[in-house]
Amino acid sequence: MSQRSFEDIVGEEHERFRLDVYLAEVIEVGGWTAGSRLRDASRSYVKKLIKDGLVRVNGGVCTRPGRTMTAGDKVNVEIPAPPPALPQPENIPIDIVYQDSEVIVVNKPSGLVVHPAPGHFEGTLVNTVLFHCPDFQSPGTDMTRPGIVHRIDRFTSGLLVIAKTPRAFASLSEQAREHAFDRRYLALVRGEFPEDCGRINVPIGRSISDPSRMSVTGIKGREAVTRFEVLERFVRACLVALVLETGRTHQIRVHLRFAGHPVLGDPVYGSTDYSAWKHDERVASALASLHGQALHAERLGFIHPRTGQEMRFTVPPPPDFAAALDALRSLVSC
């Protein structure tokens, strides 16, 4: 299928909508529709169209996803040809922590998307697993995300297990549904919790003001519980360990923001203003060099789908996270 065009006149029902939200509702792109379960991916895709200069409003190119629409606005969109129906193998370097005939455990770097979706049809973890695992059987019912039973955000690093066979997919999917995985995250956050440990128990749903984000006061909020433990305290920051009792979208990042201790390096829910450390050049430089949020899936445990053996893995934070942590520790030792 070749590139195609979309044209529309904004109606009163979309008055004052953001441009990206409006387009996600009215455009169907190769089967990805705003009303489907891939709504988030659709909005991400139209944002990319906007930022790539493929959207015109009243004849002029508009690269602002947040532009407010007015009834009568004329919108034109150039929609690129869709990608291959199934993800293709790609030789992308990946840190394989463990692999056998049933499962593969990887240490995902920050910046790598887990599976194909609008805006990210190539260069994902799925693409690289297809390349590195010749015996991969593409299990599951959704062939755009074969073997994927759990995810972490694009700019979160750390451990993921992927099923290589239908038996492994069934077992790991059930463990994920029952929250039976042993997962622990590390995060560098702004400020210091007064408590040494605790639970954040507030529902998470779609943000009313910005549907591309999640919020504790969102639409149709669902139960969300995060346990935290303070591991180290620094000047104006601390290192915390986190365990999820539920698995909502962006749960840790939203909960820590709600608690008043956003994740450092998180441009959406967290903190990228490092002026508080402007007199500590090493700390400010290390924080500014973070490749996304300082959030790392450090530990992963599960029951092996074939042997029934308990498997547990741990990996240290990536270099940018470790450098920021070392810099913050230097303030305490001074």
C-alpha cells in the first residue's frame, strides 16, 4: 500500500481538542484506530506524523501536537505507507542475561521500545529477539508482539523475560496475570521520603487534561499499589527500591510524582530541572546526562514454564544511572 492523504474539516464536536487527540480519534492508519485497544499507540503515531511535518492546518505545516482545534479548521495529513504486517528480524545488539529453549531474559537498555506499535514499527526488542533466537516460535495471539508477556517503558532499563514457545507463553502470561513475578525496581528521586518504607495506594487512570498521560485523578481510575523502601538518602534526593502490587501503565512514575518525589530524568512525570544542584557541578552534569528516567528493573524472578524451577536474575543499573548515583553519594561523603 502506498502513501495516502487524509483531509477533514474540524466539526463542533472536536472544538478545543488538542491536534494529536483529534487526529487519533478521526484517522484510521493501517488498521490502528483510536477506538481500539491500541489507542495509546495511535496517539503516539499521530504525534510523530505531526512532528515530522506531515500535518497541515489551514494550509500551513503544524508541528505542535498540543495545538487547540477550532471548528472549521481544515486539516490535511500525509500518511506514509504502512510497515510489514509482521515484525522482521533486526541485528540490534542486546544484553542476553539468560536463554534456553523456552525463554529468553534480556537486560533492556533505556530508549529501546519493547514491541512494534504505530510510530515504532522497527528497531524494537521484538525485532532483535527474532534475529538472535533462530528457534523462536512467535507464541501468542498478537503477532505484532510475539512472546511478550510483560513490558517496561521505553526509557526504563532492566530485566524482561520473553516466551519462545507456546507453552512458555501460556505459563508466563498466567504468572503475569497473577502478579507472581518477583520484580524490583530502583529509582533515583527528587527529595527525601520521611518514611523508610511504605505503600502508595491511589488509583491510576487516563489524565483528563492530557489523554496521552496517566494520572492518579484520571478517567476510570483503576486500583494501583506500589511499595517503596528508601535505600540511601542524599542531598535533595534519594535512592528507592520499588515493588509493584499491580501493573498499571506508568505506575511507578505516576505514583512517585503523586508522592512528591518524581523520578529524576523523567521528562513526562518527573524532574529534569537540576538547578538545585547548580553549585555541585559533578552532580548537575551527571543528572543532565541521564538517558531518560533514572528507573531500572533490577530484579526479575519467575517459575520456569518447563522445569518448574524458580528462576531469579539481577542486573546493575546502566552507566548513566550509576554515574548519577555515584555523584550523589559524593555529596554525602564530603
